[in-house]
Amino acid sequence: MKKRKPTIKDIARKLDISVSTVSRAIRGAEDINPVTKRKVLELAEKIGYKKSVLAAGLASKKSFLIGVIIPELTVPFFGTAILGIEEFLKPLGYDLIILHSDENAQNESDCIDLLIDRQVDGILISLSMNTTNDDHLRRAMEEEIPLVVFDRILPNSELPIPRVIVDDFDAGFQATQHLINKGYKRVAFITGPVDMYISQKRQEGYVRAMERNGRPTSAEYIVPATDLRRSVGTALDKLMVLKDKPDAIIAFNDPIAFKVISLLHKRGVKIPTQIAVMGISGDAMGELFYPSLTTINQPAKEMGFVAANLLIDRVTAMKKAKDEGKLFIPMSILKTLPIELIEREST
Amino acid sequence: MKKRKPTIKDIARKLDISVSTVSRAIRGAEDINPVTKRKVLELAEKIGYKKSVLAAGLASKKSFLIGVIIPELTVPFFGTAILGIEEFLKPLGYDLIILHSDENAQNESDCIDLLIDRQVDGILISLSMNTTNDDHLRRAMEEEIPLVVFDRILPNSELPIPRVIVDDFDAGFQATQHLINKGYKRVAFITGPVDMYISQKRQEGYVRAMERNGRPTSAEYIVPATDLRRSVGTALDKLMVLKDKPDAIIAFNDPIAFKVISLLHKRGVKIPTQIAVMGISGDAMGELFYPSLTTINQPAKEMGFVAANLLIDRVTAMKKAKDEGKLFIPMSILKTLPIELIEREST
């Protein structure tokens, strides 16, 4: 094993000056004797001192770490959003600490505390399906850590936080309109949990499209997949026992649509001739399903990119206010990205 | 906005002692005047000083960050492995910096440099399919950062690094034996890139199983999906123009098997009656495919857990050697986890 790495302390000791003087010399501070500064830099080079990012972070009060909290690690939508986040942040020298809440509000709150403790420069978060209050987001703000919420937001939060979403109302509307245009008569909707904002908006879009086309929306055609994962079978069962079975089903998201397709196959139901199925997400996997899945594409990567951009805007604005001795006034921003229909074989 | 957080400097200024003395008092160093120490701790509590993790990391030379490098962010196998890594490391107070190489050796090398720069306490890495040398792993070791390689290893590397893999030979062997037991006569194998170690091992298992059962392995039944993503169609085309078409196909991994199933549907081929398909991975999605995918399950989560465990063992061993003034001798460890057959409808 090679010998110990030279540190800032070694330089201080050899020159008989304080560690803080060495540190200021190395990070290029102005308020330092130029002769001392030259001596420090010369010795640093001579003994092979490498500037520590950790130490640099401490000195400049920046960690160059951004925390990302997503609900699930194995859902492709969030993986793709992270690719967009990276695309924006990497060239700026930021690294990501990626955490997941496992769709649990308490875990999510713990994640925030962990990131506060890590002194990240900012947090990008997509909320768990059970998150109903913003105390944890407030805590981060109180610690002067800028936040941006993407995709899964708290609609009633009064915290002035930038948010990026897709037009979920339009997603529900366009999905429904597509099925009506294709001639389906009885369009059902498997929603997410009732408290979930994006699920509510998609459902509103569905209801509006039905009304616009003169279809009465029947409550029995709207069934929730309450936990997004294990309850799809129950939701589908409720639709399949109806006297007037649906001839088309919109799933709240693509993973639910995949499950519906699988369950319909097991029941021997032909897709789309007996029942059409469509999703909302735009997961790449949808193309490989049989039949391939018609879906509403959400621009996941773009969402990540835009969210990261908004976060750095805020980081910059906060720093500027501080440098100018002004109070930083956080603004509430809501960016809505457009969605698009991808028509495949399942409708 | 609340007033500035008190820092270690404020304490030093008020007590007219050096920052380094304050720091040592706060982190409980022994070589300090007990009266000074008490003064520091009392003042720290009075002004509400909170110990910074960043500073604590700097003082103890530990960042409590572990770097994780995976080839792809959107492949479920790696997401699941990370769940296992987290399960082991979280209770110990470590956080993860998750990076991906996008299956590119140069990116992977850059990821290592980034993690060296971040002074992570250790690195868990699954190599990109193009990685052919271990210079970057050597660099990390030279910086005294322990590494563990999981799933995708460099078989010829002489670096003494712990590695965790599954028994890929057995995966190929058992997949082939399963198909032969089910009565399939012409079993083909779509491999990964030829240089990829785990692909070679799976292929060896396939060849051995064929031989054991008295089947001559024909070279034309072994075709590579050279880039894992876009070349599956070409590989399948090669099999479908053979005079003796295969009646069963083993795909190098589940994502390739999903693509094969999709392409066979498009060709109107019935699965498994005309051609059986099986994968190797155990992705949860396989259960939802039509027909559902027979596969060889790799214990992804367990692999992550075991890899993280080996890493912390090494971190501890290195620290112990250092504390005792001994030279740390790194050992080359290879842990092989067992695989298991999951039989579903596609075979």
C-alpha cells in the first residue's frame, strides 16, 4: 500500500502557518498575502497534494450533491426521469444521491432528513402515493435547501416550490377520446388510489371526455387499483362481473395495463377484439407486449431535465440574493409538459 | 429566511481558540484539555451548533458514501440488486451515490474517477459489456478505496477484488436441460456479445447440457445479440432462415427473451407449440408476458446484499490493519450464488 496522501495539514505544518490559511490559499481566496499563497501552492504541487472534493465542498458550503427521491427504484418511468436529471446536472459537476420511498410517506420523510444531514445542494422529489402533507418539504426549505417536486405533487401544498408535471387531465381526456373515436362503447377506467392527485386528474379527463361525447359516466365503470401493485386483479374482477362488461379499459398507468393484459389473457379474453386496453406512461416495454400497448406517452426524460433546470435556477437565485444581502423570495412555479398518444395494437 | 446556522468558526472566535481545537473537542478527541473541551461543548449547545456530516466525514476520513456503478439504470435486475445493497448498508448509516455507465467502458472509467474525487468509502460495480481492462479498478484501489464487483466481472483480472456472481454455467446448463426434458429437439441459444464473460459461461453450460444429452451442438444454433438491445431481430432472423428451424430458443437474458416473444408474435409463430422461449434473469415482468416467461432466476437482491456485505468486510479489515500498523493484504474472493428454474407457460 502506498504512503498516506498529503493533506492540507502537512502543508500547514511545514510552512508553520494555520490550516485555514492553507485552505484559503488553495481555494484561491483574495484576502491572503500573495507570497504566502505562492509558497502554499508551490509546496502543494511539490508534495502531490490533491484537493479534496469533500474539503472543497466544506469550504464553499457546497456539496455538489443533489438528492433525488423517487417512489420506486424499479419503475422505468422514474429511471428514465433520472436520465434527464443527470443530463442536466452532470455537465455542471453535480452528482446524485438517489433514494426511494418505496411508496411510503414515512420513508420519504426519513429520506428528506437524510439529505438535510448530507447537506445536499438541492432536492428533486416525486412524492409517494401515501404522502398527504408537506412538513418534510418545509423542513428542507427551512434548512435553505431548494426543492423541486416532479410528477407526483401535493396539489394543496402552499409551499412556494417549483413543480413539474404532465397534463394529467389531458392524458385521461385523450386516452378516452381515442377509444371513443375507435368505436368502443363502454369505456372503463382503472384508477390509482383515490387520494392520489395525478390519478384524480386523469379520472377527471376521462369523465370530461365521456360527457363531451354524450356518454353518461357510470360509477361502476370507475374502479381503483388501491395500492398500484397487488390490487389490479380485484379491480378487474369488479369490471368483469358487470352485466354490461366494458369493451375498453384505460389503466391509470402502463404497469397496471401490463397486468390487465396478462389477466385478460388468463381469462381467455381476446385483446382488443373483446376488450381493448390502454395505458398512460409510455414505458418502452409496452412495445414488446402482446398485443403491443396503446398508451399516452409522458416525456419522462424531459420532465427530469426540466425539473433539474428549475432546481439549479433556484440554487442560483438563492445564492444571488445572499450575495447581494437581499431576502430571497421563493416563487411557486408549475410547469406542465404536454403528452402524446402512441397508438399500437391493444386498442 | 432564518438566520445563518452557527458554525465551528463562530465557536472558535468566541472562545478565542483555533478551529481545529473546536473540531477536535466536538468529535471527542482525547488529546485536548478537558476544560477547553467542556467550554466548547457548552457553547456549541448554547448557540445551537449542529455537527455537519460533511465536516464529520472530513474529520474521520469517512464520507459514509458508497458508490454504486451499474451498466443500465432502467434494467430491473440492477434496480433489484440495489434494493439488496441498500438493505445491508442503510442500517450502517451509509448512503449510495448511484451512477450508470450506459454499457460504455469509457463512461465507467469516468464514474470511477468521479467516485474517487467524492472520496467514497467504497465502490460496488457491475461492469459494462464493453469493459475489457481493469485500469480504472486499479486506480480506485491505489486510492485506498475498497471495491466489490458483482454480476458482471472481468474473469481475467488479477486484481485481488471480492466478486459476487451467480453460477452462469449452471444457468445455461439448467435452461438447456429443462428444454430437453420437455421434449424439445432443436434448442438454439441467443447469446450476449462474444467477449462478455457471463454470456460465455451461459453458452458453455448450454453446450455441456447438449453434449450430455447426446445432442451435437451446431454452430448455427448459437447466434449473438451483439449489443443486447437493438440486435435481437438480426439474431432471430438468422435462426428463422435455417432449414431446421429451432423448436426452442434460450435467450441470454429476460429482456432479450421479451423481445424474442414479441418478434415471434409478429411473425405469427405460436409459443410454445411452434417455438418455446426461455430467458435467464428472473425479471418480475416475465410473469405478465403472454405467454408468461419460463426463466432461470438470479437472486438479484441477495447478490446486492452479499456484495455490500463483502465491501464492508473489506472496509473493516483495511481499517483494522491500519489501526494496528500492519500492511493490509487484499484477498481475491469469488462468491457464487445458486440459481433456480422458474417454469411458466413459454416452454
